[in-house]
Amino acid sequence: MMQGDSDVPHDEAAREVVDLANRIAAEHPDTDLWDISDGLLMGAIHYWLYTRQPCSDPMCEDCEPVSNSEQRLLELRRMVEDFARESDYFRSAHDVKVGRA
């Protein structure tokens, strides 16, 4: 499947975040990986919210989905769920309370 030019920065940003996490983990082997991932998530959310600030036009159609803090939070949750479900790591062989045939 060929990716369009609009996907390149998206994919590059995702790769860079994973590379950064791996570099930090390698540089600080005693650090809990959850702490590293929590920090990356915190930074990503901060940046995402920064980029989703609505413009000054209250009738702007592009800004409508993020026109207030609750709508931004709903959109963020939707995106997080979508990205999580798309991840190869969403399901684990060690998940508890999962039906097995």
C-alpha cells in the first residue's frame, strides 16, 4: 500500500517517539519503562492540545470539532482509542479475564 505525502510526517513523528523512548531507556537502564512512556504520553498530549486550539472565528467549520475543552477531550479520547486498537501491542498473551478457546 502506497502512502500519501500527508502520512509521512505522521509516521515519522510516531517513529521518532519510539526511537526517543528506546534511547532514553538505553541511557537510563534503571528507569521504569512505564515512567518513560508516561512522560512521552504527557508531552504528546500537551503538544496535541496546543495544536488543537481553535482560531478566533467562532463559526470556523475546521475548528468546530475542537471548539471547546470538552470537545477536544472527546476527540483526544477517540484518537487514543483508535491508535491503541491499531497497535500490535494492544492485545497481549498475558491479558487476564479473556476468553480462550
